[in-house]
Amino acid sequence: MKQDSTLALQKENDAKDNACIDVTDADTAPSEAALGALLADADADEPAADAEGRVRRLAERLAQLDAANVAGMLAAASEGGGRGERLAVRLDAALGAAAALATRRTRAARALRAAGAADPDADGDPHRTHADAAARRLLRHLRDLLDWLDAPPLRDLDALGELSLASEEGRARALAVAAALRAALRRAEREPAARRLAAVRERLRRLARARDQLAAALARHLNNALVHLGNEAQAGSGRPAAPRRHHAELLPYAPFMRWLKDMDSRAFDGLGKLYTGTWARVYEREVRAASDAARADLAQAPPDRVDAIFDGVLGLVETICDAEQEFCTQFFHLDVDVKVSGRSLQLLKFILKLI
């Protein structure tokens, strides 16, 4: 009679929890399908003839999660095409399914103890609890790896070449990708053990290629912008206190310069040298024109106006120095660390020569 009540209670619990989630879809790899099969409730339609065997089978399926093909799942995520996002959904479902299996096993064991049957946890198997915990740790670790290597901004790396850095929307997208790439590659330096997985190494190589591609695109765009603005300024130089239009045009790219400084110092140095050379010529012509005009004024000016003429030239130089110091500090991030102090002097060297 006790056995009948036990079976009835087990059927009632099965009816409540008959939603053990299938984490597979039609286009998953065989290894992922195998993981889904481990989580599927294969015995849901079978008569519960043996409650203890039922509990044991649930525990065995939960333990087999620890033998899932982790590398295959990560490799599928690194292929792109939205597979990483689908894998993330399946991992969340797997965590829920593992918790559901553990809950059902606990209820079944409680029903057996209430009916006076043998406690399934007292059968001498010390690995059952450890297997349950290991399976859950495995799924959490997989989710952590996916969040690290396949963050949302990194799920469409093939579209990097289509980003338009000239538009505000394109710059926002590029900056999100740049930040995610930096975070992922920096974490790889702190976790060398994770590189033992071949799929992790392959994904990191893909991220490194994306970093190089993005750095090249940024350097090319900023190089063109500097050349264009420099040509415009040289064509209109010679006018005292000309508007510093290039400051407003270039400041939106300051976050990208910070990223280049971290991820591609060679490109960062090249852009600094280009800016130095271009605007040295612009300011040299501007100050020379102001000096020539002052010299002509001095030849005809009375002695009481000499100081005013010199003050006008020195005021122009002071305005240039102040504006460039503020801009270079923001654009080239010269106040980030002491390593850039030498570069800061190079950027302003041409101004010091004019004073």
C-alpha cells in the first residue's frame, strides 16, 4: 500500500514538472543535440514502475552533463550568423533544466522516504551530489565563456567593414565594438588557463583579427580627416585668429584615439606625427603673417604704439598655445599617464619655437 502511495505521489510530481526543457533546435551540431538529449525527459511517458530506478536514472542523466562537448559548442558559437545568441538561449534553458531535474529528484527521494522505502541518497554512491554540482558549474562556466567571447557587440564581426565612421550612429556602433574587443582581449591576458580550449584560442584569434581590422579602419579614416582639415587650414592661413574648426571636427574621435593608444600604439604615434607636421606648417604661416604685418606697422608707428603691436603678436601666439594645449590633452589623452609626456612635447614643439 505504501508503495502504491509512493507511485501515486511520484506521478503527481511528474505531472507538475513535466516541462523539462529541450535545449536543441533544428540546426544544432551533433554534439549540441547530444547535450539536448541528456536534458530531455525520455521517461516521461513510461510507467513509473520502479521509483528508485527512476531517481537513479535522473541522477545519471544529470551527471552526464559534465561530459558534454564543450569545445564543439564554443566552436559553433564562434561561427557567427546568430549561432552564439541561440547558444546563449540554450545554455540558459539548460541551467533551468538542470535545476528542474535536481528538484524532481529531491521530490522523488522525499516521497520514497515518506513511504518508508530505502533512501536513494544512502546507497553508498558518494559521487551523486558532486556530479549534480559539477553539471551546474559546467553550464555556468559555459555561459561565462559565451558572455566573454561572444558579447552582443561582437556577434557580427563580419560587418565591421560596413561601419561608417562619418556618422554619429556609425561611430557609436564602432565604439561599442572597440570597447568589447578591448575587454575580451584584456581578459584573455588574465586567464591563460582558458586558452587550453581549442575553441577559445580560435575565437581569440578571430577577435585579434577584428581588432586589427578596426584599428586599420580608424587610422585610415582619421588620417584622411587630418589631411583634409590641414589642407583647408593651409589654404586659408594667414588670417589672424582663424577659427579652430579642426578642433570641433576631431574631438568626436577622441574615444577612438584612446582605444588606439591601448590597442595599436603604432597607429596612434603615426597620427600624432601627422597632426604635428600638418598644424606646425599652418601655425608657422599664421604667426609669420602676423609678424610681417607687425613689422610693417612698427616702421610707421609712433613709439607709444610699439608695445601694443608686440602685444598683438604675442597675444596671437598665446591664444594658439592655449587652444592647442587643451585640444591635444583631450584628443591625444596626454594626461592619461606619464609615458606620453615626451609625445606631448613633440606635439607642441613647433609652438615653442615660435615664442
